[in-house]
Amino acid sequence: MSRVQLALLAIAAFTGASGFILYSLGIGDHHFNPLWALGTSIIFLIILLINVWMFFAISGEDAFKWDPDS
């Protein structure tokens, strides 16, 4: 398994775990409240930033190569 595939797997696991936690907390039940919507959007943005950081931290320079074997 290449480092890019490992990074994508880690991102999928982290996003799935985050989604499960948010769903368990009932985030979707409060979408009509502007403060909850703002808080949820900030949480989604933080999850996205962590995903980008994890991808480049795990894959390293392999993310910029067209042919990972070279």
C-alpha cells in the first residue's frame, strides 16, 4: 500500500469517526438554530483542515509524484 493510499484511508477513517460522533451528538437536530449552524460549520471546517493536514503529513512528497514507483 502506498503512502498516498494510506493517507486516504486515514482520512476516511477520521472523517467517518467524526461524522459518527457528530451524528451521535444530534448535530442535525439543531440546523434551524443560527448559533448551532455556525458552530457546526466551524466544526466542519476544522475537520476539513485536519484532513488536509493529515494527507500531507502522511503522504509526504509522494503526494506530488505522478508515478509513485519513481
